[in-house]
Amino acid sequence: MKRLMSVLLIAILFASCSSDDDNNDPPQATIVGAWTLTEANVEIPMDLNGDGTADRNFMNEVPCFVGTVAFTGNGTFSQTFSTLEEVVVNGQTTYTCNGTTATTGTYTLNGNQLTTTTDEPDPVTTTTTINLSGNTLKATIEFGNFGDVELVYSRN
């Protein structure tokens, strides 16, 4: 009987000392890692590839356009995007890819506010609201004649 009481006391002790790891909160997503651009959705659908079908996803209209971004745990980032060349022939505008542009810098993430500062002779700091859900990262930026563009990345 004495042994049974000891076992019960130990069981009660472990049950009452549950760790904070046992809460039901979902795990927090992290931005750290490598991401590949999967969509670049413009406000107004356009037909840039001349197939007769307008699409909001710029990447469907200009398939050579690609982008990546990587965030490290120590607050740095690097990104690449295709360099676009606009060509107008007989009033028809097309885009071709001509290499890539790379950017590096530092970042901070405060809630859903991502602030980046580029490593350039004249650093540029921008703050963007992001939506980070599992393996999907979304951000909306203003991009010249295209207006607001929603960038959708998938974790590698």
C-alpha cells in the first residue's frame, strides 16, 4: 500500500507540473528560410504574352520572370528578381527577361510588419505588411505602372 501511494503521489506531481509546451496555441510561423516567388498578382489583368487571355498573375504572362528571397536567423536577407526589358512594337508592349538583379540587406519583423534596409551606397528602408501562414508568405508592394502587386512566395 505504501508503494502504491508513492506511485500515485509521483503521478499527481507530474500531472500538476505540466510544462508550458503543452498549450494548445498553434506554433508560430517563421520567416527564416529560402522562399521562391510563385505569383505576382497585379490589380488589373493584362495580356502581355499576346495569347488573347488577360491574367492577374504577371508570371503567367511573362514566364521568364522569377524571384527568390532568403531570410537568415541573424537578421539579414538576400533576394533576386529577373531584370525586365520593356519592348514596344506596333503599339504592342511585351517584356523580356535580361538577367537578374540581386539585393542584400537587413530586416526586422515586428508582428506582421517587415522592415528591410538594403546594403547599397544609398540604403533604402521599407516597411511592408506581410501575411505569413505555414509555407506561404504574401506581401503587397506598389510597383510603378502595375499599381499594387501581391507577391506570393512558397517556402523551399
